[in-house]
Amino acid sequence: MKIFNTLSKTKEEFEPREAGKVSMYVCGPTVYNLIHIGNARPMVVFDTVRRYMEYKGYQVNYVTNFTDVDDKIIKKAKEEGVESSVIAERYIEECRKDMKALNVKPATVHPKATEEIGGMLDMIHTLIEKGHAYAAPDGTVYFKTRSFKEYGKLSHKNLDDLQGGNRSLLVSGEDQKEDPLDFVLWKPKKEGEPYWESPWCKGRPGWHIECSVMSKKYLGDEIDIHAGGEDLIFPHHENEIAQSEAANDKVFAKYWMHNAFLNIDNRKMSKSDGNFFTVRDIGEKYDLQVLRFFILSAHYRSPLNFSADLMKAAENGYDRIVTSVANLNYLLQTNESDAPDSSETQMTQQETAAAEEAKRFVVKFEEAMEDDFNTADAISAIFELVKFTNTNVTEQSSKAFIKTLKDEILMLSDLCGLIVEKEAEILDDEVEALILERQEARKEKNFARADEIRGLLLEQGIILEDTREGVKWKRA
Ligand code: AMP
Ligand code: ZN
């Protein structure tokens, strides 16, 4: 399996630090709003990486955080006149709902920055002791960037170029810094802001320290993969490396993976000029599985452009797989009442050969995934399998053959986190007929049947209410 490592800028053979195990940390969202479709990209991409690793038999320890203390959260809390924890908790819940709709598996651990302050104080303390950090007179603690000799190794930047070229590092007005390149580990509280006690001042952590600490706590000093969007390479991940490696004297992460950006109509997403969609906005127009399909239809390191046309194409592509599976299910069901004789349950010689041939699509899928997770090519392999299935399955096919191909489509789709087998939706007419039957049963005091029908409908998400005006029903 090859992974493009931002550290070496090359595709490297993946070798986990410990046989059979993978530890992975993915930087999560700052929770001050509903997540946007750009935030969904790393969630979907790295969830797919995880699924594939698990398929290959690795035990994956997957950690992704919620940044729940931050200027934007505090600003929103002030606007609404509530504590910042109220804002953070609200959007963590909303984010979890979006992740579920996108079929992103829950992480092994979802730590929150505010619950890990103790570990951050410990790491800052260690960095001061080792001469990598210092407290300024007002209690701000800075990381001494030049004290970490390998600073710049991830973003391939040179310290002197940084100092000369990057004005943003110089203009922060932080004249207490010993060097303009130094960055904040701990900062004093301002009026009305959440704060924690520390040996240096009442205050809160800088953003970068949280990931170094949460990664250490849940995965150890050294991990296999650290990931996030490409905007995080500098300074966030560069600073994480400096903090972790200076504090722990170990190589922090072996592989660094970064997804490219998702843009809208070829422009950067921006809330102020209206070029912006939340996952929720898209969920109103499309099944969110289509968004997942759309995200995976490009290689994760290629910029991805979101437009109505491209979403339509994604919808068609996704539907092609869903329809094929629905047809296979139809064929499996329509034969169900027939007696299971050997012609139905066993494959013919020709079918056995075709099923064997279909395995090449699995091989193709795996080759694509193992070439730095080329999900675009992996999805093409699923399409080829669907096409093969549609041409080779007929009404005369044995159930065993139909089932073999269906299972293969489901397995590959599931590796992409795509749900392609839809529950058959019960029609309004069928609901009405069952309600009538239930009323008849009750009249005849056949309560067992009446309850059975209620249960049957409930399984389909139909809730019955017995009212004075008669039986009413709604979909859950
Ligand atoms: P944030 O909440 O801004 O810290 O972002 C959470 C994650 O989403 C990070 O991994 C970002 O790199 C990623 N991200 C933010 N915007 C985009 C975008 N437009 N395209 C792809 N990834 C993004
Ligand atoms: Zn991070």
C-alpha cells in the first residue's frame, strides 16, 4: 500500500510501526457553526482510508478531535449571550448528525480540547523545562521556534525565508516575543472569556498544543498517520511537530496525509460573498450519500470543484449502483416462493466462470486504493462491476450467482462508505390496507394480529395513533 507522505513529498510504501496496527489522528473541526462541505472532505476521505485499512486486517485506532475553545466560538457565544460551552456542545451534536448522514464511522475517541487542559499544561511545562518555551511577563507562553532544529521539515520552508518573507509572523504585535517566529502555547484570558488556572496566568491554550496533547494521550508519543486538510500543513501541523518532537524526543507521525481543498464554482468557499454551503444545505437537496460519492469521485490530493452539474453527475453515478442492487434484490425476491431446487441455489458452470471473472474488479479496486487511495479509480472499478453484473444477470440466473455479484458490489461500496442497498419504502396504499386489516382484527378481538400489524408498520418507520377521529399515522 502506497501513501503520499507530505514529509517526503513522495509516495512511500506503508509500513505501520507495529505489525497489524494503525494509529491515526485527524484534525477535526472548530465547532462554532454547522460544518460546511469543505469540512466534510477530510472526514469522508480519512474515514475511507480507515475503512480500507480495516479491510486489510489492520486494527485501526482512529482519533479525531473537536476544537471547542477558540476565538470564533467565544465571539458567537457573546453574540448569543450564552457560555461558549453552549455553542460548542450544540455544534458538536450537529456535527455528529452530519457525520452519521455521511456514513462516517464514529472515531475510536473524539476528544474535546476543553477536557484535555491538564495534559496541555503538562506538555507546556516540559517544553519550558527543556528550554523550548518561555513565559513572557504577562504570562503568555511561547514556543521558541528556532530551538527546534527541524522546524519547516513538513512544509518544506526555511526558517530564514519565513522570517524575511512571511509578514503575518511579524505583525502579530506580540512585542514580548523573543523572536517573531515564536508561537503561542498559552495565552492570558480577556474579559468575559473562558479560562483555566495555570502556573503562568489565568488563560487558555493556543490552538496547536491541543492536537499534540490529544494525540499523545490517546495514541502515544509516536503514531502512524496524522492527517487533515492542506491548509493545516503550515503552521498548524508544522507547529504540532515542533511541540511533540521537542517534548517527547520521538518522531511524532510517520506519514502525513493532506487533502486538497473543495471549492465552489472554482472559487474559494467564503461565507461573506455567499459562496458557501453547509452539509445541511446540501442534505436538503440531495441524499448525503451523493455528497459522499461526489467527494470520493476525485483523488483526495486533487482540488475538487463543487457545482450543480457535477453534483447531478454524482447523483447519476450513485443511482446507477443503487438501481443495479435494487434490480438484483427484485430478482432474488421474485423467485423466493419457488421451491429451492438445485438450479436456483447452485451456479451453472458458466455462472461459476463469470463469478470468477468478476473477481478482477475487486483486484482493480484494491490496486486503485493501494495507490495512495485513488478513490476515483476505485469507483470506476465498482462501475465496471455494475456493468458486468447488469449484462450477465438475467431472470434465469441462479440465486447463488445473483447473490455473489450483489455481495461483491455491496462490499466494494461499503469500503467507500456508500450505502447502496436501500430499504424498500412502504407505499401509502399498503399502509392504509394494513391499518384496515388491523381494525378488522380488533373488531374480531384478534389482538395478537392487531399488535403484529402495529409492529410491522413500526419496523417500516410508520407510527400509528388511535384518536377519537380514528387511526392516524405518520412516518417517523
Ligand atoms: P476547521 O474547522 O477550519 O479547523 O477545519 C476542519 C477541517 O476541514 C480541517 O482538516 C481543514 O483543513 C478542513 N477544511 C476546511 N475547509 C476546507 C475546504 N474548503 N476543503 C477541504 N478541506 C477543508
Ligand atoms: Zn490539529
